[in-house]
Amino acid sequence: MGAEELIANYGYIAVLIGTFFEGETILLIAGFFAHLGYLKLSYVIAAAFAGSLAGDQLFFYAGRIKGIELVNRLEGVDCLIVEMQADGTLIDHYSKAFQADK
């Protein structure tokens, strides 16, 4: 079985799993293979969308359910987060990107 057959047979599953964990690099490689004609671009887009959506949702809910326990296990991180929330550093850091220039 040659490389072309492997890409054609397992390319979409590789895109789905790859975008579940990482995303951009896998999608760039899959787009290149679609350009070469080994994969169909519409299927690559669908697999990438499904993989990235599933990964984002899983990791979001894992953090929402077990995030506090993880932070409590790591020494010093909890204090840093509380300090950044209390003095507004966390909000100030990210809010500047959304402010309009005057």
C-alpha cells in the first residue's frame, strides 16, 4: 500500500483526530493533499470542523467540571489567578484588544 492509498483511505480520519488535538498544522497539510487531489476539499473542511468542534467542547467542559480541582493541585497558580482577578489585571489584559481607538 503506497502513500497515496494511505492518504486516500485514512486522510479524513487523520484530519478529524488531528484537528481534535492540534488543528492548524493538520489542516494545512490536509489542504495541501486536497490541492494535490488525494482528498476532497469539502470533506476535509467537514472533518476539520467536526474534529475542532468536538475537541473544543470536550476540553471546555473538562475544564469547567475539573478545572478548580486541577488549579487547587498546582501550588501558586490559584493565588496568581485570584490576584489577577482581584486587581483587574486579567480583565485589563484582554479587554484592550476590544477597545476602539479614540
